Amino acid sequence: MWIRALGISFLLLSASNTRAENKPLRLATADTVLTLSAGAERPSVLALASPTGATWTSPQPQELIERVRIAGEWEPVHWKLQSVSLGQGENSVTAVYRSSEPRLRLHWAWKARARSGPIEHSITIENLESHAVELPLQNSLTFDFAVPPSERLRLMWIEKGAATPSAEGTHVLEVTDPYRWQGTSSTYAHDRPSEPREMIPWLLVETTGRQPSGWYLGIEFSGRTHLNLSRKGSMLSGEAGLNPSPGAFLTRVPAGGFLGGG
């Protein structure tokens, strides 16, 4: 049974002003069920499941930036939940977090755009100050799925076309313990023998037992992005977002401006 899930989009997702309580929030399509939580300081993806019950749970909250640079000096950021809203038909969820000093606002948004298929995600950070603010890298998504150490997993990713195709093209890899993998994508793939092939910014993870389940994750953006996956003990972890290499990563956001979709 497949879990088709987590299509990441760098587009701002709108929501209505219907206020929701701070409790587990559910978004679903015909083949994906996503359980979210808007905590007091950080949001969480609690579980990813199929309607028939195959579930991947994630005990760790999302990682939000903890500092910004203003006039050359680093200042800490303390996020507090401001509001949670549900879209019409309950097909979207937006949690809004605010920092009072420096004055910033972060939108953590999810939307099921169709009755079947993936659920899209975006993050937008607004600068409410009267001067520019420099932001470090904010990953679009992090995950820490609990997986039994005895569970056999495999990863699939696909190369982006560049010059002469390699002998593999589609890579299917066993995710052993320990395991660490990174895929990158840029505006145009170059075939450099000394470097790994660039990927289409998409991956799939599946179990290989008698009742297999899996999920896929993709980035809808043509710039420099990366996907990371690692396994250690009972945890399958990863992140998706802009590529931090080469560092250091800083984005200057003018007064009243924002970083993200719009």
C-alpha cells in the first residue's frame, strides 16, 4: 500500500480566517493522510499515512531559524504561535508564528490541491521591521520518521538529463543502518565526472516486506535545491529545501519584504 505524500511547493498557500484550536490537524487526499500540529513555538508533522492504515510517525518538531543578522550583528529569534487557520473545505492548514523582537512573521502552510495525489507545503517569512534583515537557510521540511531497526528500506531517485546518460539513470539503493545520502539539483545539470549526477528533485522511500508501504517527496522549484536522507538506529531522518552549499547562506529581505512564495 503506497503513501503518496509531501509534494513541496515554494508557492504561498492561502487560507481562510477560520480559527482552529491547537490540536492535531488532519489533511487528506484519496491516498494520503497527513496529521499536523501547531505547537506553541514550533509546528510538527506528526504522522504520514495511507487511508488503509500504513503509518509513518515523526516525533520531532520542525526546525525553524533561530537567529537573523541585522546590521552585521546576529540576533536571536523566538517564535510564538499567533494563529492557525483552515481553508474552505478543510483542504488547507496554515500556522502563523511571530517573533516580537526582531519583528518577523512565518507562515507554515499545507494544501491538498486535488482529491488524490500529494499534499503541498510552503514556508514564507515576512520582515515586519523598518530595516533590512538577513536570514540564514530555512529548510522547507525536516522529518524524523520512527522505523524499526529490522525494517528493510530502499531509496529511489532519478538522474536529471545532462550530456550522455549514465548506465544507471534510475537509482534504487538499499537504505542500511547507518546510512547517509544527499541529492542536489540546480538550474542546469552539468556532467562532471568528479561529481555525483544531479537529480530530479524527487525521491521515494519504501519498505520491502510482505506489506510494503512508502512515500515520495519532491520540490517544485528550478533553482539550487537539495534532498538529504539518513538512517541511524530506529530513526529515518532527512531535509528538503534550498542547497546550503557553498556557504555561508544569507538572504537579505528588505523592510516589509518576504522570503518564500507569493
